[in-house]
Amino acid sequence: MNLNLRPIGIVRKNSIQIHKRWIKALRGIEGFSHLIIVFYLHLSRRPKLLMHPKGNKAIPKLGYLATRTPRRRNKIGLSVVRLIKCQRGQLFVEGLDVWPGTPVLDVKPYTPRDAVKNFKIPSWVRLLDVNEPDPLRRYSHSLHRTLGDSGKN
Ligand SMILES: C[S@@+](CC[C@H](N)C(=O)[O-])C[C@H]1O[C@@H](n2cnc3c(N)ncnc32)[C@H](O)[C@@H]1O
């Protein structure tokens, strides 16, 4: 099957510029505090089936599908971001963890059905998060504090 995906926008610094053709489709988005953004990680290299997450040799090699590496067969990435404001087709957001110039494939509002209350993560994820500088991870830290150290409540 051949897929023909066309970006609907592009990542700028701390914002997403939706292409003119699709701006009308943003109507109503201001009602949501958070959005799910789907990207095409255009600069990523081919995946290796097994890899050390973030190149950290202290963690055993894992399958790439068990990680959030940008090196994936279809280069698809997604982030949950906080919507600050929407102005003339520009979504100003907090929590973007991709580079300016990254093509945006889709935007979806974040709803309660996306929130998982009881979740489990392996200990290596916590190990990597300790020094994680990006804003999305800081967001998930505060979520873990809310839910307790294991992410369970
Ligand atoms: C680990 S990925 C995760 C993205 C998203 N939160 C996800 O889980 O799909 C984010 C990292 O990919 C890299 N990256 C950012 N933009 C990229 C792009 N356009 N192409 C390839 N790699 C990118 C950066 O190193 C960034 O820290």
C-alpha cells in the first residue's frame, strides 16, 4: 500500500504554523487546553531494530518500537502540548519536543479518553527522565508526581 501524506503545517519555535488551506479547520480549537500533534520526523535516520534508548549503554538493547526514538520506519512522532493561544492559523504551544521545520501531519484535541490513570513504565524510562531537559518530559514528571512514583494511583 502506498500512503500519500501531505503536511498541514510546520513547526516554528514554540508554535505550529498551519498552512493557509487548513486554517479554517482550526475553528473551535481554543476550547481545548491540550492538543495531540502528529509529526513527520523528516531528519531521522533509518531505525535499527534493537538499540540502547538514547544511546545509553547502561540500558540493555531494546526493540525500537518499545522506545520513543525518532528513528522509526515511518518517521511518525507525536507530542501532547499545552495550547496557549491560536492566532491567524498559528498555534502557540508549550511542550513541543521537535525541531523548527518539522512537518506537521495532524492536530487533534486532547480529551479525557486520552488520559490513562493507571499506567506502568519500565525503570529505564525513569532513569532517562532524570536529566531530561525537554518541556514535554517535565510535563510528564509532574504527572508522575501527581500519580505517585510508579505512575500508578
Ligand atoms: C525522541 S523524539 C520524540 C518525539 C515525540 N514526542 C514522540 O514521542 O514521537 C524527539 C527527539 O527527536 C529529535 N528530533 C526533533 N525533530 C526532529 C525531526 N524533524 N527529525 C528527526 N529528529 C527530530 C530531537 O532529538 C528530539 O529530542
